[in-house]
Amino acid sequence: MTEFVKPSVEYFELWPLLVVFGVACLGVVVEAFAPRGARYVAQVVLSLGGLVAALVGVVLVARDVQTYDDGAARGVLAIGGTIAIDGPSLFIWGLVLALAIGGVLLFAERHLDGGVSAFAGQASAVPGTDAETAAIAANREHTEVYPLMMFAVFGMMLFPAANDLLTMFVGLEVLSLPLYLLSGLARRRRLLSQEAALKYFLLGAFSSGFFLYGAALIYGYAGSMDFAAINEAVRNDVGSSSLLLIGTGLLSVGLLFKVGAVPFQAWTPDVYQGAPTPVTAFMAAGTKVAAFGAIMRLFYVALGADRWSWQPMLWIIAVLSMFVGAALAITQSDIKRLLAYSSVAHTGFILTGVLGLQATDQLALGEISSVQAVLFYLTTYGFATIGAFAVVSLVRDSGGETTAIDRWAGLGKESPVVAAVFAFFLLAMAGIPLTSGFVGKLAVFSVALAAGAWPVVVAAVIASIVAAFLYIRVIKVMYFDEPVGDGPRVAYPSVLTATTIAVGAAVTLALGVLPGPVLDLAAVAGEFIR
Amino acid sequence: MLTVLILLPLVGAVVTAFVPGALARLVGLGFAAATLVAGIAAATQYDAGGGMQLTETHTWIEALGVHYALGVDGLGLLMVLLTVVLVPIVLLAGWRESEAEGNGGAKAFFAWTLALEAMSLAVFTATDVLLFYVVFEATLIPAYFLIGGFGRAGRGRAATKFLIYQLAGGLVMLASVIGLYVVSANSGTPSFLLSDLAALDIDPITQRWLFAGFFIAFAIKAPMFPVHTWLADTTEKATPGTSVLLVCILDKIGTFGMLRFCLGLLPDASQWATPVVVVLALVSIIYGALVAIGQDDVLRLIGLTSLSHFGFIVLGIFVFSSTGGTGAILYMVNHGIATALMFLVAGFLIQRTGTASIRAMGGVEKTAPVLAGFFLVAGLAACGLPGLSPFVSELMVIIAAFEHHWLVGSVAVLAIVLAAFYALWMYQRTMTGPALTGVAPVVDLDRREVGIVAPLLLALVLFGFYPMPLLDVINPVVHDTLAGVGVAQEGGHQ
Amino acid sequence: MTEYVVLSAILFTIGCVGVLTRRNALVVFMCVELMLNACNLAFVAFARQHGNLDGQIAAFFVMVVAAAEVVIGLAIIMTIFRTRRSASVDDASLLKY
Amino acid sequence: MELYTPILALALIATGFAVFSVIMSAVVGPKRYNRAKLDSYECGIEPTPQPVGGGRFPVKYFITAMLFIVFDIEIIFLYPWAVHFDAMRLFGLVEMVLFIATVFVAYAYVWRRGGLDWD
Amino acid sequence: MSILPLASELTKTPLDQFGQDPWWVIALKAFFIFLILVLLTLFNIWFERRVVARMQHRVGPNVHGPFGLLQSLADGVKLALKEDIIPKAADKVVFLLAPVIATVPAFITWAVIPLGPEVNFFGHRTPLQLTDMPVAVLFMLAIASIGIYGIVLGGWSSGSTYSLLGGLRSSAQMISYEVAMGLALVAVFLYAGSMSTSEIVFAQDRLWFGLILMPSFVIYMISMVGETNRAPFDLPEAEGELVGGFHTEYSSLKFALFFLAEYINLATVSAIATTLFLGGWAAPWGVENVWDGANSGYWPLLWFFGKVFIFIFMFVWLRGSLPRMRYDQFMALGWKVLIPVSLAWTVAVATIRVISLEGNINRTYLVAAIAVLLVVTVALMFVGEGKGEEAEAEVEEREEPHDAFAGGFPVPPMPAGGAVRGAAAPLSFATGRTTVTASAEENHE
């Protein structure tokens, strides 16, 4: 019988992961034992504390990561090589945690809706029944959302750090499952929200099925799920290449679904619209960051040697995403759907960056690598998105949040500040200079161009023109159109949402004016462990 | 120095935005005046020797090799001066109408105008391609809100159209900018500094691609024939003040950029592209003039005339002779002054008649001789009457055109005739003839308004007879540029 | 071993087609589960082929995930079913634009 | 594989027997039609056409089923762990304790929220 | 990441005996097992009736055959001659299939139960066990749980309320107790280091697990009663509430099959208990000291069935003496007592094992483990009957006919604060798409 080798567990490097997970479990315990009154505070404090602790952990780990043996990358392989804690992982961890903090703040917002959070009083109660009314009368709310979110964060951290297909799959699910639930918990427009959850769940499960089968095939091809081993197998070209090809395809279906790339974008608008706006904000930002981390790791580390079989596919998908996303976004009449489609377009832009050169040895001195570019873009996108959705949650009318664009007319007069901030976020997404979005676009385009993917870049430029049009359209509505009826009302947020928006805007501006530090940080993050 | 020049109006904008409404206009004007002073101060420190002066360079984005680098050569200086001079005038002109019904309020107008001034100053002084691009795009935001926020009904749509056109151009240019970056990265460390980029030798094919990117952007900016359509709508809907800022300052960025980047960085490609560009320029000249003739809306008409004028400028730039170059640059200044005058006067006129339709006016000169006089001068300037400054520049451009090819020259001459036609016909239709019955007689310009437009008039006449100082500043620039392009020199004409 | 892989492929395809064609959320859901189990089969078959246990371990984890999906999926489907008295996917049409 | 063939044999016999008896009962038994006899049994009263709620039943059962799944999974992991415990020793113990504790958290939650209470 | 060794490497010596039988041996063995089970069932029924009768000071069946031994056979024949009814409301196919599904697994489980050591079987040496495999016990559990399908399907397909509820109840309670049962077995595997039944038997040659793992044994015995729906846990057939439970609608041999399955399961769980906890076919200690032939030849059959009958008698005894439990108490026992206890016990066993395996143990680890364990158990102690908390999980049972689209959403009263809360403005879906009637069928498809 083969001797059992005890895997080493690098507790220090894993600290952030463990903290987040532990806090999530603690949250469940709190739910179980704390009296209902105390839960809200307890949960918020717990989650925030945990996230901050994890963030600190990330910084500490990042401060003294050693270069991995071959020297190109820095970091360690944890738990028998199943988790790679390298520069990019750490960067993404930090980013996800920061966004998650924003998410918690949004979740905890209670001022917008008359002293209750955005979540259903009792999800299990059928709207219109006594139980529902009772739940509302009792002023109940689901504080479970915080543990759920923490689990999602855990998944978001595990997903990009996973160094073998199985761990990646587990990460994928841990990230998705809580989000399925969260998107079904809206207090208002319950049915809409539940349908969003249903669609998200069914499609999500479907896609993860694809991912899994792809993993199985790759395993069948390489005889191992470890990325390094797969890379070896690809390089030595063992086994039947058809297995590899199909496997790669199926894997990318799963991943591209998560980032909402065309043709797997169908769920995006529905879920973004149906889910409670705080959830949408957190999900839109976090999922994309984590999933792109995973995509890069998979394609660069595991399938790097097979570049020529997947690159054309990514070319097409990138172009499609940009155009379909931008085009459909123009036809939208609902701000959340519009943002959803614009996120599809952004997926395309980020993919453009993924197409660039990643290994530093291929780069001219001082040229930025595509990992660097993508990480930077993710940062800019993440903060802009969470901020934008936070603003969306402020604009209301008698029926709660009003997301119909034409109802936003005259927002510029109703509340210049909110309108200005939102316009700023939109401009950032459009990539206007002096906003973070511009530098991000600049970075990804330049890496793609450097890698010779000029057709994609040209397409990207055209697509950004189309996209620019739709953002400007919204700005025009907010400022120059006459309000319909009594016009939109802006609910005054508590410090929580205000902070999130402020930070989002600040980061967007800072990264637009002085992107240097973050770019350098991303550069220091360096390469994946391969 | 230049940083101060840029920061002044920027700070002004912020302050103006936050001081109480009554004070806002004074504060804004104050800052504009301060900027004017600063600009003149800068001009005094500039010696006509040529080359980049008053330069300052700081690293901005290390990873991308971007620098915060400023500096002016003669061309830049003139543009800066033009800007700092025109802005206060515009502010004064917009003193009252900016708070008219349905507008964003005087405070916003002043703040945005100052912001715009700051951005354009940055554009004219930037010596780092990316920095240039950044501010180039950044000018759009204040411009957008100026157009959309002030003026006549339908301005929102016009503003959007404007922004889309500009952004489209900008993004195409972005592609080229990135292209430059990649090229420079491949040849060692990436950098966006003009000086570094000029040093590169780029293979012809790449050059042509990059050139296309830049040129399209600038062609949209300084409206040239196929991509001019935003101009007319904008000038028609926006307030005259805004139009002045747009046409007389912002659009100069287009021709400015052509000289700086197309000729400066991509000489071979520029020469390769000359035929096309010249043809386009001619088309814009004629087309602008012809369409202008048929117009009924005064502001729209003026907008279209400047289309034809920009045609002249581009023509002058792309015939690659010092005469042409000098003429073009001179033209940029003169056109700025003349058109500004025309817009403002037209603005006053519209304020009084309450309509911009030529058909709805008539016999103004009987009740408002002064106004009519200004209007006439402006019109004559537009059609290049000797003695007024545009004449000099136009003449030089046409000479250069003939040197280039007789056909080109003759077409250009034809344009002058048309220009005379539209200018005079417009004057005749609006000012002369019987005063309209039923409408209150148009009152004449008051002191303030005269005070506003008088300096422009003076400038027209002055530079008409004595363009020397300008030429001194211009010649070195032209010389350097043409040297870059590699065209045989034959000293500056006067 | 090949025949097992082929079988798993067939199962996977059946599940896939089921998801795309069936209308009842529960049935769709079962089809997804079928897909997951097809993956399990493939994993185990490959594990046998390569003579290492990774595939079998994978099968374990897949079971866990499948279980989690069952739990969450049933919860969601039940809630919406109780709200609108039908589990048909077509009825969930409020989000069409 | 040959470890499993005997099971197949037994299965065949058993199935044969079961199917045989199902058929037999249909063949041998008498047939005396009587409407009431074919109604589903409801203590003699007129039967409801459908089982209550159209074949739907309390959510409780779902919850039980879900809990069962969760614990079954835990067991799936416990068995191999137990079989090879001697190889893993302390490490195995610690890891499994952590695992059980995690599951236990969820269990405690369900318990507190009354998921385990039947009326 | 391969933490487990190869499946094939699990095999140790005892397993090698299996898989070499010629086909006729296999066929014979299979047939004998089948025969034994049928006879055993007939006997058990008689046995139960007699014993219960004795306990109630009656005589019990004593007419047919010696001591009425043939009574149950007669009953069987009688059942065969009864009319076989398929209710109108029933789902024909499933209704017919259910008894088969319930019966077959009951038989198959016995394939891996070791009845004895290697013997001379018509001149061919083979163990008294149909077959064995590295995961035999897992196999048994798996097959056994297939049997549950038979019951729940039977209940559902009858189209009768009682059957439905009965079927649900029995499945619910079976799965509930299956968890406890499964957890109880972990300790056994931990000590036997294998899941193959024969090896487990061999592993007990010195000391029966029933003694060293007493808690597991007890838990197993309780849960096996629940598993077989026997008194006092026979709620699925609670005549008082549910008439016959899931087999209310079944008659004649189909009913007989359910009956058969139930009694075979009875024997099965007893056999498993014997194998896992009472040393299987091995003779009680002391016996082989006085007579060393005790564990060779066909004698082990004696010991084996002896032990089995002890369990069966216990079953009967329970039925004779204990009243039926209330459903909630019953579930509470399963979920709130058995599962936590067996979990804790499993951890305890593992800890003991570790300590015994490596004498010098790193205290810190041990303390940590124990601490976690304590925390867990303490947490459990704190969990009283969650006062008032139940209300939260109590999900709205009442499905009063209410169109979810009338306004779409709940419209609560304005709170004192005057804030807008609850209802969304009726969006695009003021028009009802589905009607209540349409949905009833849909959830069957």
C-alpha cells in the first residue's frame, strides 16, 4: 500500500483564506445562537472585522513572499500544491477583499428603505400570505446574507488561487452557490428576484457541468489535474490531442460563463436586474475579478504551451463580447440591465488584455505584461462598478429603486452631486482620460497590440466608441432631459453607502490621475507560479 | 510657469463652482483676467529664437513611460495667447445671456468655461503625447456641458452628437498613440515624450497607419469635409460664446495637432498622404462656402464659413512650403479673432431680434448702425478684404497653393469669390433693406458690448497692416517643422 | 476503459440536451445532476486508466458539490414554485426585455 | 469484475421471483369488479380525487432530505478516512475534527432554527 | 494529491478467496441464499407470532403443521389467491414496479454477508459467502437504500393520501436513521481497517467490536430498528393514523412482496449487526478452547444464525413490549440524539486510536482536537429546544389559493415612520400568466 505522505499546510500563507472561512462559519454560529436583535450588529462587525483581518494578512504575506524556485514568479504552493499563493493571487485577494468590504457596507445599508435592509424579511414566505405580512410586521431581515457573502468571498479567493482543476472547480462552486441564494433575496420585486436566482442557478449549474466535464477530459489527457503536470503533458504532447482540445473548450465555457462573455452572457442582465442592488454590486465586481484571475491562471499556467489552440477562440469571443455587449446595452431601457451589458462589453476588453504576452522574458524592458494590465483593469473596473451600483441604489421613487432610465431624467437638477458622481463612473467605464477606465483601456490595448493582436485592438476601439455612446446617452438623460412626472427622488444614504461611493469615486479618480503605484504593484505581483 | 498658467483657470473653475452665485461671475472673470496676465507674462519670457521653451518635465506613469511634460514653441505660444485673450471676452459676452431662461446658470457657464480654458492651455503646451491625448479628450467634458447646458432648444442632442464625434476621433487616435507606445517599446524603453518619439525612425507602413489615426482625429477636431457635420449643429444650438470657444480655440487643436504630430512625428507618412489631404482641404473650402451661402441661420452660417477657413489652414499646412506653413499658422490666429468677432456680434444681434433666422431680420443698420458696422467688418474679414488681417494669411496660403500646383491655387481663389458672396449677401439680407414691420426696432450696442468686441476689431486691423510680430514667432516653427519633413527651404515670405 | 468514457459522454450529452429542451425547472435541474454524474463516471474511468486515484477523489468532491447544488437548487425552485405555483421555466419570463 | 458476477446471479433469481409473483397475483387471483374497490381507500368516505395538495407535501420533508444529503456526504468522507486512519494518524484526526466541526456548525444552525422539529 | 492508495491495493488475504468459483458453484450458492431467505422469512413470521402470543398469554398459531410451523406458508398461499387490485388513482407502472424494487435489494444485500469460513462445497473449496469486495459494507448500505425507493414509490403511486404520507414518513425515517447507522459503522471500519465483511469478521477474531465499541453497537441497534420500520418505530404503518401506510392500496402477492421485503430486511440488519459487532460466524469465545473444530466446516452456520436469531428475538421482544413512539419524538431521537452522539463517539474513538497508535503524542495537537470537540459538544448542550426560534424555519404550510400576481407583491401598511416599505410599484406583470389550476399537474411532469 502506497505510503501516506502528509501534505504540508502553510498556515501563515493561507491565513487570509482561513480567516474568511472561519468568519463565515462564525457568522453561522452567530445566526444560530445570538438573539435576533443582536444579530445585525454582530454580523456586520464580524464580517468587517474578518475582512480587514484578512486584508492585513494579505499585506503581511505579500510583504515577505519569496521567489519561487525558478525565480520568474514569487510565492508558494500550499497544501500539496493545490493552492498557489503567488503575486497575482495575492493581488486579487487584496482586491476581492477590498470590494467585499464595500459589499458589506452596502449590505448593511438600512437608511434607504425606511430602516430595513434591501433583503427579504423572510425569503421562504410567499408574498401576499400572512407569513409574509407577519415577517414584515416583525421587521425581520435575513442576517444570513453576511455569512453567505463571506462564503462567496472565500470562493472568490480560492478560485483564482487554485492550482489544480479540482480545487478550481470547488472554488467555482463555493463562489457561485451563495450568490445564487443572495440574488433571490430582494425585499421588493420579490418574484423578479426569485426568477433571477432561478435563472442564475440553472445556467450556472449548467455551465459548471461543462467546466467539470472539461476538467475530466483534461485529466484523462494529462493523467493529472495539477496545472504544472498538465503543462508538462501539453508540452510533451502525450495522449490524444482531441481530448485536450475538447477539454479546453469545455473548461473555457465554464469560465467564460462566469465572466459573462458572449455567447454565455444570457444570464447577466437578468441576474443583475433581479438581484438586490447591493448583491448586484458585490457580485458584478467580485465575480469578474475572481473569474479572470482563474482564467489567466488556467490559460497561462496549465495551457500556456497550447497557446495556439485557444488564442483564436479568445480572439473571437473577445470581439463578440465587446460588440454584442455594447450593441445590446444601447437598446436597454433599464439602468441595471444597461450596466449588465456594459459589463459584458468590459469582459471583452479584459479578454483583449488576456490575449497579450504574459511572460516577462517576451517583453521589452519596461513594457507592461498582460497580467499586469489585466489586474489593473480589474481594479479599475471593480471599483467603478461597485460605486455605480451603489449610486443606483440611491435613486428612488415611490415604488422603491427606480431603474428605468427615462425616470432618471432631471437627476442633474434633483441632486447634482449624485448625478455628477454617477456621470463620473460612467465616464470611467467609457474610458475618458483622467478616469481610471482610460488607463485600464490603455494598458490592455497596448499589451494586446504588443502581442500582435491588432485586429482585436481595432475592434476594441470601435466597440469603445459604440460603448461611449450609451454612457453619454445616460448622462444626457440625467442632465439635459426634462423629468417625467415628479422626477426621481434621491434617498439620503447612511455613512455606509456614502463611504462605498466615496471610496469608489476616489479610487477611480486616483487611478486615472496617478495610476503609477497600482501599475507598479501589479508589476511587482509579477507572474503566476508555473 | 506653464503649470501655473494651466492651474490658474482650473482653480478658478473650482472656486467659481463653489462661491455664491452673485459672486461667481466676478470671481470667474477675475481668474480669467489673471490667466490673461500670466499668459502675457509667459509670452514676455519667450524669445523668438524658436524651439521648445519654458519646458518642464516630470515622470508621471513610470510603467507606461508617460511624463508630465510642458513647453511651448511659437505655434503653442500663439495658441496660448489666443486662448487667454478670447476667454475673458467670451465671459464678458456671456455675462447676461448665460443666466437666460432654461440655461444652466451663470455660475456653471463661467466654471465650465474656465475649465475648458485650462484644458485647452494644457493641450497647447503638452509635449508628451499621452499627456496631450489625455487633455485633448478632457476638453470634451467642459465643452459637452457648455453646449448641452446653454443655448437653444435641441442643444442636448447637438451636445451628444458633438461628443460622439469627438470621442470617436479620440479613440481612433488612441489606437495610434498606443501604436506609438508599442513602437517605442520595441525600440528600447517605452516613452511618450515628443522628443524621444521624434528620434524614432518608424517603418513607412506603420507610419501610415499611425498617421491615419492621428489625422482622422484631427480632421474631426478641425472640421474637414467628410467629418464636419457636427460643427454646424453645434454652432447653431450653442450660445455664441460657446461657439467662439469651440471654433476659435478648440478647433485650432486640430490643425495644431496636424503640425505637431502628423508632420512632426510622421513626416514620411504626411508627404505620402498629401494628395488626399489637399483634395479634402479644397473640398472643405468650396463645400463650406457653398453651403454657407444657402444658410438661413446666422450662427449656422458662421459655423460653415469656418469650415471653409479650416480648409485653407489645412491646405496651407500640407503644401509643405514655408509660405504655406506660415500662412496657415497666421490664419489660425486671424481666423480665431475674426470668427470670434463675427459670432459675438451675431450673438448680440440675435439677443435683440430674438431669432437667428436671416429671413426674419432686415434693416438693422437703420436703428443700430454700430452693430451693423461691426458686423460688416467681421464679414469683410471673413472674405479676406485687404487691410484686415485674414487677408495676409489667406494670400500666403493661396500663393503657396499655386506653388504647389496651379489647379489647387485656382480652386482656392474661387473660394474667395464665394466667401465675398456669402459674407456680403448675409450682410445685405440682415442689415440693409426696409426695417421689419411689427417687431420692435433693434437697439444699438451699448458700451459694454462695444467694449467687448472693440479689442478684436483693433487686432484685426493691427495685424492686417503689421503682422510682423506674429511672423517672427511663427517662422522658426515652420522652419523646424519643414526641416523635419525634409522640404527645401526658401526663407520666410512677408 | 474507452467504452466508459463514451458512455459518460453519452450521459453528458443527454443531460445537456435535457437542460436545453425540457421546460420544468425540476427536470432541468435533474438533467444538470445527470451531467455531473456523467463527469463522475468519466473521472473514475480515467482514474482507472491512469492508475492513480486523483479521479476517484475528484468524484468524491463532485458528489459534495452536487449535493450542495441539490440543496440550494431545491430551495430556490421551491420558493419560486410556492410563489407562482408552477415550476415551468417558461413562466419565469418577467426578465425578458 | 468477477467479484460482482455472483451478485448478478442472485439479483437475477430475486428479480425473477419478484416479477413472477407480481404476474402470478394478476393471473391467479379472482376478478370481481366493484367500483368502490377501485377507489383509493379513505375509511369508507367518498375519496378525494387527488391526494391533498395535488401530490404536494410539507416542506419539512424537503428539509429532512437536504439534511440527509449533507450528512451522507459527511459519511462518504468518513469511511475512507476511517479505513486508512492508521496511515494518517494524528494529521487525519485533526483534519477530520475540523471537518466535522464545520459540518456541525451548519447542524447547530438548523437545529436552532427548528429545522429538526416536527409537530 | 493522492492521499488514498489504489483501490486494488486495499485487498488483503481474505479477499483473495473470492472470485475463483466456477459458475455452478456461484449459481448454487445464490440459489441457497435465496432459499434460506424465503424460508427464514416464513419462519420469522411464525416465530414472531408465537413469541408475541406467549408474551400476551396467548397460544398463537399452532394448527397447521407441527407447532403451526406451516401457518405462514398457508398465509402466503392464501394471499396469492386474493384479488389483485390496482386502484383507479394509481400510476399503473410504478404501482407494479414498486414491490419488485422493494424486494430485490433485500435479497441482494445478503450476497456479501459471510455465513462461514472456507468449506468443502460439493468437492470445491469455497467460503460460505456469495462474494465479497473491498467496499462490501458500503455496497450493503447502498443496496439497502435502493429498497427505500420501493417504499416511497409504492406510497406515491397508489394515489392515496394515506399511502403518500406513509411512504414519505417511512422514507424520511429510513434516511434519518440511515445517517445514524452509517456514523455508527465508522468506528468499526476504523478498527477493522477495511470495509470488506469477511475481513471485518477476521478482524474480530480476538475481541468482538460489539464490546470494545459498545456505543456504536447500541446506536446501530437502535437505528436498525428505525431502519426496518419495526415497533416501536413502525410509524409508516401506524394503523391508528395511516391505516396501512404505504401499502394501504396493495393486495395479494404484491402486498406479500412488501411483507417479504420487510422481514428479509429484518434478517439482514440482524445479520449485519452480527457480522460487524458480534464476530460474524465465529464461535463465542471459550467455545473453541473446549472444542477446536468449532470454527471449521459448516458449524459456523450454527453460530451465525444463532446470533442472528438473538437479534430477531430482540425485535420481537421490542414489539411485544414497547408502545409506538410519537413522530416528533422519533425524529428528535434520530436527529438530536443519535447523530450528535455518534459523531462525538467517532471522534473519541479516533482520538483513542491515535493515542494507542503513537505512544508519545504531541500534546498540543491532542489538546487542540479535544478543545474543538468540547466546543462542539458544549455548543450542542447550549442548544436547548430553540425557544421561539422554530417560528423562523416554520415555512408557510398553508397554500391558500392566492394568485401571486394580484398586484404581484405584498402591500403592508405604512409604518409609523411613514417610510415607503414592502410593495414595489406593480411593474409590467400586473397580468397573471399562470392560473392556480394549471399548476397542479405541472409539478408532476
